[in-house]
Amino acid sequence: MTTSVPRTRWRDRLFPGRSLVAAQVAPYAEAWRQHNASVMGGPEPLWVALGDSLSQGIGADTWQSGWLPTTARDLTELGRPYRVLNLSRTGATTHDVLDRQLAALADLDEEPSVVTLLVGANDIVHRRHRAGLVERWGAILVRLPDRSVIGLMPQPVPLAWRVNGRIRARGVATVGLRPAARPFRGHRAADLFHPNDLGHRRIADVWLEVLRTRPYP
């Protein structure tokens, strides 16, 4: 008699660093929850971030080493401080952005000065989410304000290219993430999927190049 081994257990055996990175999910989410509770009503312009685990900082040694806090610190040093409200969620797909994150954005009592969106990797990785991806992006784009900045999908596949064409047609600012995603050696966390501190730093650099030129209130 044979017994089946859960797929997640096989993945943990093949990629022993996977569980180490997965252990970041809950504490990073809690850290952002506490941070979000402290930023509303402050004097600086409001930056609202939508997205998935990348915007949570997963893979970095601390949540504050993720690309989002890193970019915010760089902007502060340039004299352009923002209050960052992070509505992203680890594991999020475009479904989550449509069903949850955009609703939370619409419910805010304060008008954000900039909205960033970085999502789509989980849709590409999981086959069941690929169908309708371009259409879901279209539904997202019509609900985003004109002051949005959107990360283009870096995956070198036709589906991502179609999505990027739809994003560009929206006419808002975009960030090309391909240069940041290309390096692998030395830029990946223990799960070999998420970026480590250096990878998040590279992502922050490409966002900074765009956000530093945006109109500042």
C-alpha cells in the first residue's frame, strides 16, 4: 500500500528555502497592518500601493527592506516624502485586485496623490488564472485613477506582452521591470522565486526613476 505525499511537502523537499520564505508572510502582513493604521491623516501626500507579495517585501530579510519602503526612503531623501498605505496581499492575483484591493482604495476617506500597482506574476505562474488575464487587466485599468503608476509584467511570454500593451494603452505612467527581474544569481531569496534584499533594491531603483519625475503635490 502506498500513501500520497502532499504536493507542498514535495516542493519543500525540492526547494528547502521555500518554507523559510513562506514563514515571512504572516509577520510581514502584520507589520504592514500596524504601519497602515499609523499613516492616515498625516501631513505628507498619500501613496497607496496595490499588488502581491513583492509589495509586501517577501524575500527580503525584513519587511522594511522590500522595494516599497526602500523607494519611499529614497524619495524622502530627495525631498519628496510620502505616507505609504500598502493594500497589497501575498498571493494576490488580478482577481484579488479587482475584488478586494480596488474596493479598499475606493473606500478611503483621503484622496491618494499616487497609486502604484504591481501584480500579475501569480496569474502567470498558476495556469488556472491565465484565462481572461488580459480582460481582467482591462477591468482594473478603468478603475485606476489617472495618477497611477503601473509595473509592466516582466515575463518574456506573449500573454505578458498582451497585458503590457493594454496597460500602455491606458495612458498612465509605467515602470519597466524587466531589467530588475533579469539578474538571478545573488538576487533571489531562499525559495529561488522572490527577490532578496539586493533584488528588492533593484526593483526600488526602477520605480524610483519613474516616481521621482512624477508631479509632487
